[in-house]
Amino acid sequence: MKTLDWNTLFGKGAGRIQASTIRELLKLTQRPGVISFAGGLPAPELFPKEEAARKAAEILKEKGEVALQYGPTEGYGPLRTWVAEWIGVKPEEVLITTGSQQALDLLGKVFLDEGSPVLLEAPSYMGAIQAFRAYGPRFLTVPAGEEGPDLEALEATLKRERPRFLYLIPSFQNPSGGLMPLRARKRLLEMVMAQGLVVVEDDAYRELYFGESRLPSLFELAREVGYPGVIYLSSFSKILSPGLRVAFAVAHPEAITKLTQAKQGSDLHTPVLNQMLVHELVQEGFPERLSKIRATYRAKAGTMLEALDQEMPKGVRYTRPQGGMFVWMELPQGLSAEALFRQAIAQDVAFVPGGPFFAGGGGENTLRLSYATMGPEGIVEGVRRLAKALKRLLALA
Ligand SMILES: Cc1ncc(COP(=O)(O)O)c(CN[C@@H](CCCC(=O)O)C(=O)O)c1O
């Protein structure tokens, strides 16, 4: 058969499109016996399987002609209205997206040209870096800490750069676990409003707080002072099911209109049956579901931290998350998380090396551990295996 050199056939932009490290690692973790701290895959025991089976059957039986037909790009009306009421906006400010991941891609498509400056934290969510990178932007980064972005560094950067938008994860940042305090959120907004900049606030983990209550989002704070420049993203992935691929963007109607037009060219609309199912599943017992989810992840985080405290050799630093799904770890300088990964997978334990979370490079000695998927025994055993792999690496160093 004649062969084609596809790389010569792809467009220029294709060279900027790279694989997702998390997605590639997940293939490795399918091997039986592997304990995976890699993907932020929600605890399967929390999926509403029976209820979803019942509701999906009802939907198809009673509203099959809607569920199986093309639907509006903006989203299934009742779900769009429910999200609007939940967030406290009007339906025309809401766009239902096929996962937040699609919203990130649409934002890149709408806001970024080749060479456009876009500002994010180092480290930041690699799925966003992957989505934006396809549009050829110039990444500007500021260090991410346990209290969010370094505001001094941000102020200095904004003095000389005008990013098309700032991409931030103020609550339980992926991967650093950072939680921006209220005063920092307000100070950041002051800087943004002074220059009329756009913020993309990715609030995927908004409900996964371990404390008494949720901090106000940048979106809510901006709305209080009448600033329309915050585009708010959140998702049903962490609170219902990631497999249904239902999320939403909330923004000024003009931004929603443009994002909707971009979505028309991408997938026409998010699957209607999935949207109808999500809408049904949030009708009863939603607050109780959220409380159960918080308690589950709080317990998992506690189990992982206890095991790390017992097993990790000195010199290894890690965060103590107040929410979300991740512990962020720093190995002693000079140690490679990639090298540790090779030792770890040989011990049947997996995690995500930190490098791909740094849009500007660096982070070779960092790694992200997700406690979301495994049960307590798996977490304890996985940390034991990780410690064994680390001791082997230290012996080689
Ligand atoms: C900050 C942030 N923004 C968006 C997403 C994607 O959420 P959706 O499921 O697309 O709604 C995520 C989900 N990230 C997980 C899941 C990725 C799962 C995968 O690639 O298989 C992770 O970092 O492991 C996220 O953390």
C-alpha cells in the first residue's frame, strides 16, 4: 500500500497540538493491579448509577423525541435555566458546554491569535495549557502558591504586558491545590479592572471544599461591583459524572454569543440526552449529594496525608489541601519526577509528573497525586509503593 507522510499533510497549527500527559498516563494505569494517583477521576462509588438508569429510561420513554433529536447550541433550555438560577444569573448568560474542556478550547478559539499573550499560573491545569497551545499564544506565567498566584509578580507582569485573558483556578487549584483568600481575590480584581482585562475563572472544584463554606468566586465579586470581565467555568464532572461531559460557561451575553457561535462550528450542541439526564439528577437531593461528596473527598485527603506523613522520607514537601482532589509534591532539588515515575510504575503505582503543568517549562522535581479515585486501602498501599520507589531512586542518586 502507498504510504503518506501525514506530518507533511497536516496544517501548520497541527504542530502545536500535543498529547495530554494525563490522558496518555491513564492508558498505563489500566493495567490490573496498578494503583493510580494520576487522573482526577471522581470516586466511582459516588456515581448515581441506579438513579441515572431509571431517569434515562424515563426520559427516553416520555421525551425521546427531544432527547434523540438535534438540540439548541446554547443548551437544553431547562438545564440552562437551572444553571442560571444556581449561579444567580440570567439564562442568556449561560452556555452549556461539552465538559469544561470544550469551554477552554472555545475560549482559545475566540480570544487567542498566534502570538497573543495569555497569562496563567506556573503550575496550572495542563488541559488548559493543551487547549490554548493549539492557538499559538505566548504564555505568560506567574508562580502559583498555596494562596493562589503571586500577586507581586502578577502586578509586575501587568505593568508590561496586556494578556488577552488571565486563566485562574482560585479554589483548589489544579495541580497546586492553592486556595486564594478573599483579600487576594479582591486585590486581583482591582488590578484586572484597572486595565479592563478578562479573567477566565475555572471553578471545576467549587463544591469540593472541606471547610464550612465556599469562598465567593471572582465572578461573584466582580458582579458585585458591576465588572463584566470575568468568564466563569464550572462542571458537573466532579459532582455528578465526568462521562456525561456536561459543563457550563457563564459570561456577559456578548461573550456567550461569540462562544456559542464557536461551539456551533465545534459540535453543534452538547448531547441532549446527557443534558436532560443531568437536569433530572439535580432535581432532588442535590444539597445532600454535595455534602456526601465533600465528606468523601475530605476523608480521602486525610487518608493520603496520614500515609504520606508516615511514609515519605525527609526532604519531600507536599501540600495539605483544603479541598479539591490533589496533593502537590516537591522532591528534593535535583531529583526527577519522571525518573520516579519509572520506578513507581514498576511498583504498580502511578501519578502525574509535574513538568507538563508548567507552560513555560520547569517543575522537573514536582508531581501531582490524586486521592479521588482509590479507596482508603488503595491510598495507603499506593503511598507505601510510592515511598518504596522513592527510596530506590534516592539510593541511585
Ligand atoms: C481545572 C480543571 N478544569 C477543567 C477540567 C475538565 O473538566 P470537564 O470534565 O471537561 O468538565 C478539569 C479536570 N481535570 C482532571 C481530569 C482530567 C481527566 C482526563 O484527562 O482524563 C485532572 O486534572 O486530572 C480540571 O481539573
